[in-house]
Amino acid sequence: MRTVDRIRVHAPFARVFAAASSVSRWPAILPHYRWVRLLDDGLVEMAAWRPFGGRGGFIKYPTWWVSKMTVDRPAGEIRYRHVRGVTRGMEVVWRLVEAGDKAVDVEIVHTWTGPMWPLIGRLAANLVIGPVFIHGIAARTLAGIKRYAENGSR
């Protein structure tokens, strides 16, 4: 499974990178995040809602995972390796690249072989987990980071 989400943010690189990498602040700036907890040894526990139905989503499905997070500001990258939850083993890389005057292209790439479920693991990853849940949450996360970096608000 591989999902790619991209957005252009019209704000200085430092502001965009700070918003993307300061995950403990995400629940305050991203309404779909339930909580983020910084654990020991670079681990971060995250929980988000995946809304379904209409603009605000009248059904909210809870998601949860724990990742090893590494931040490489000079390279413009934030990396996660999921170590707990359904998505254990997933690799995630955020790439932030300056794109002209006060603009930043942000890309999130998720790669994963899928859950270790006999017969249906890969199918579930490619047909449901990736395009519905991963993309659904990542697209909302990028939109929220963009809104915050450009406007300083939700």
C-alpha cells in the first residue's frame, strides 16, 4: 500500500515546519485529532477521528497508533515508523520543500505491506485502510496545517 498526499502552503518554511513537527500541538490546531502523547525514546501516541458523511462528518470512527518519530529539519523531513496499532510497520515520511517566495510544498508518503491478516491483509490495506483511512486523515491533517500556517488559526 502506498498513499501520497500533497499540498502547497503559502507561509514561510520555518512556520510550516514548526506546525508539522510540533505534534503535541496538533489537537489544538487540527480538529480531527483526539490526542497526541509524547512517550519515551521518541515514541509518539496519536489518535484521530476519521469522519464519514457530509461536511462535518456525522459518523466519527476512532483511530489510534504509536510511532517512532524522527525530525530532520535540515533535510525538511519528518519520519514515522508505526510500532503499535493496526498499522504497525507502516513507514511515513513528510517532505517539506521551499517552493518560491514564502511557499512550501508538503508531501506525506505512507508505505506499508498491510496488516498480518491471513488472506485479506493486503487487500484491506489497498482497498480500505490506505485510500479511506490513511488518505482521509492525511488530507485533513495537511489542510489543517495549511490553514494554521497561512492564517494562524484553525
